[in-house]
Amino acid sequence: MMKRNIKYFIFSAVAVLAVGSCELSEGLESGTLTEGEPSVDGGCSAFDSLAITGNGNLIVTIGGEFQQGDVLWRGATTVASDEIMIPTQGSDWFNDGKFVAYHTHNFVPSDRDLTNTFSNLGSNIFFADRNEGVFRRRGNNTLAAQAIVIGSFTKWMMLDNFGVVQVQNLNPCDLNEDPAFLRGEDAVSNILEKLESSFVLDNLPASDYGNPTVATAYALLARIYLNKFIYEGQASTSSEDMDKVIDYTDRVAAEGFRLSDIDQGEEWFTTNFGIDNQGSPEHIWSLNNEVGASVGGITGGLTRPQMSWNQGGWNGMAVVADFYNTFDPADPRFSSPGTDQMNNFGDPGSPSLTFGMLIGQQFTNDGTKMTDREDNDLNFTLDVQSVRSAKEFEGPRMIKFEPSYADAVNPGNDFPLLRYADVHLMKAEAQWRKGNDAAAIDLINELRESRGYTTQISSIGTDGREILNERGYELYNEMIRRTDQVRFGTFQEAWSNKPVETDNHTNVFPIPTDFLALFPELKQNKGY
């Protein structure tokens, strides 16, 4: 009988596909990898053969995990926040009620998307750790350090969303021992110990676009320290942790990353999210996409849902009215003119396909009013009457990533996993949490000025709502809103089509039922 660890990775077959090893797939199915044989360099022959051979492929493993349909980032995480909802529209977008459940925080352990996500994250941790070991034995410390960063990023995702961190047995030939799962301080320490090690920080390259660099590690460390009090179950942050955030954000800036600047001709949307955004000074770590051959199905999904043209059934994501209403219409991040190619697809006299929030009547490329399937004007309204039953025209849409007319499914827009504006705002928040309101205000106003937004803030309340709002204006549709809301204590609040304030146990998703059965020592999260 095959051991549970083998069954775990059969269940996680997507990871096998990510490294492209037919031999491993056959080995898992037959159970022949329950006993490995040492290789000549002290590793395990079965896993040495899996090592990724070059930097260009290193990101594909984790990139693949981000693309699995409506899983974590494009599904539960985004739709569970106050930013986006996917209402049922006629017979479309019901999907066994999962999108309604995400929006109303009725998460269930049997949800297949959560199960697939937990599986994908666990698989990615496994392969990152195994590749680290192989690269160390081969003396390629750069790739080993990059594998550690990928594993750490994945562990952070698992901790942030499920409240646990998977820890692998690193004996390269032993597949019989189940992985362990850590929580709280132990989980945070497990990530930080490796990520802050001199081995990682000394061996990461200064530049390697699309793969982890030393700035990637600094930015991820800042993010973990900013949220550390949540993961450890503390009521508030410590001054020492906020000093760490400030230090690591300064280190990112010292690596040459900065805010894009409208005064230097760097328009916010196209520089950071356009179809040719690789040169952005803000992209610390990105999924590097090419038209027609991208790992960025995530960016294809981020352009098509919001568009009024040729959405191919993806026109389902609506902006939540409460989030929409936090914006100042004068903020260029709320609405800015589209590119020439975007304008060519709207009414030439009044193009509707602009960047930012889309509301009102939509047009075809010859200026004709668009209609929905019931022949109603496709006139996007502010409110969605019911998340359980909506008309196609209900709810604003958003366009942050420039649509690619060359290939809407696999566009060339790179997706930023870590962006400097986020780092800049992390520093502002850390200053505020240390009581340095003036420093935080200056940083926020510096960001606004770089976007061409002249309205400044002059104060920050005790709940920090101004910072949370600013992060919303800057980082919407970058899959960080749920994390921000949990940190600011607003994730349980009622909002449009979520009329009841929910219990804080929903700060994390339930551990999927399949994995509770697979690993009896893995306990369900409180409240589920």
C-alpha cells in the first residue's frame, strides 16, 4: 500500500505537470518512489532528475499554481473581500453557489477550489524544498536561494489564507514521512529563519527579471513582518516588527526600485499594467508573460472580465458599490483615458473603454450601444440588487490591466507579484503603527503626487482607514485586499450584498476536508 505522502502528491498531480516529468508521474502512480536510492553526489536519484535546469523555468512552477482556474487569487481571496463580487447572472456564474458563498463568507471545507488551492500550495512547497536540496548539492547557491524564496512565498500564501504552514521532510530519499503543519509563532519563525538567512540574502542576484532577487526577499520579509501580529494571534503590532518593515522597505529602495512618476512620462496604468510593462521601475517580482505563450493566465483573466467587448463569457466580475464609493472621481487611478488601441474599440466621440472603473453605457467598436442577452442596454449601474440573481448590466467593472487585442487569453502584460507601490505603502503603514503619523502622511502624499493626483491627505484616524483606503486605490485587482482587510480588522464588516457582520474565524479559510482525512494530525481551523 502506498504511503500517505505518495497519495498526497498523486492528489497534487498539477505539481507533476509543472515540472514536466512523465517518469515521476509514473513512479507516483506505481508507488515505486516510496524507497529512493542515493545518487553519486549524495542526493536521491529520483529527485535529482527533477531539478529545474535554468532560471528561466524556475518561476513556472509557482506561476502554474496561480493559474488553476478560479482558485485562490482570482476566486476566493478576491471575491471574499469588499472589492469584487461575482453575482449569479441568469444561469451563469452560479458555479454550485461558490461565488455567493465566498462573498457572504460562508466558506465550507468541501469547496473544490479551496481543496485544489491547498493541494497546489503544498505541492509547490514540496518541489521548492526538493529543488533547493538538489541545487545546494550541485553547488548552485543562486538557484538554491531562489528556490527558497519561491518556497517562502508559497508558505506565506498558505499561512495567510489557511493559517498553517506545511513543512517538508528534506531527507531526499525518504517519502514515507508525512509533512508537518505549523501554526502561529512556529509557522512565522519557520518562514523567517530561512528567508532572513545569510545563505539566501548573500546568494540572491541583484537582478533577474521574472525570478526572485534580493529585493524580492526584502519585499516579502516586509510583508510578513507587517502581518506577523495577525499570524501570531496578537492584538497589535510590535514596534520592533515595524522597524523591520521600515528597514526592509528601505533596502528595496536601495536596490533601485521606485514609484513610477507621471512627471517623467510614466503613466500609472500603462507603465505598470500595460501590454508592454516589463520596464516598470515598480516591478520587484513579476510573472513574466509573452503574448500567446504566457504563464499569465491570471492576467488574461484580469482583462477579460471587466471589458465591454468580446469578453467571451468572462463579463461577470462586478465592483462592490462600497469599494467603488471610497474613490475620489478626480483620482487618475479611478479613471484615466485609455490607450489609442483601447479608444479604437469604443465610440470615437466618447470612448467608454477607459482605464479604471467602468460605469454607464458601453459601446461596440463602431459606436453602437451594446446590449445584454435580454436586449437591455449594457449600461453598468452602481448597485447589484442581489448577488444571487443579477442582471448583466448591474455593477461597475474595472480595467486595470490594458486589454491585449493580439491575444486576450494569453496577453503580454506581466503580473506583479510584489510591486514597489505596495512596499512604499507598507513603510507608510509601519510609520503610522509606530505613531509617526507625519512620516506616513508624507509617504502617502508622495505616492499621490507620482500618480498626478493633487488632493493630499492631512491626517490619519486611529483606525487607519485612510491607509487602508489608499491601499485600495493603488492596489486594487492585485489580490492583496483580503489580507489588508484582515490586518485592519474590516474583513468581517457588512457591505453590499453581505448584510451581516461575520465572525472573525473567517479570517482564514477552512482546511479542506480531503486533507483532514489524509493527515489526521492536521486539525480544522476554529469555527468550521
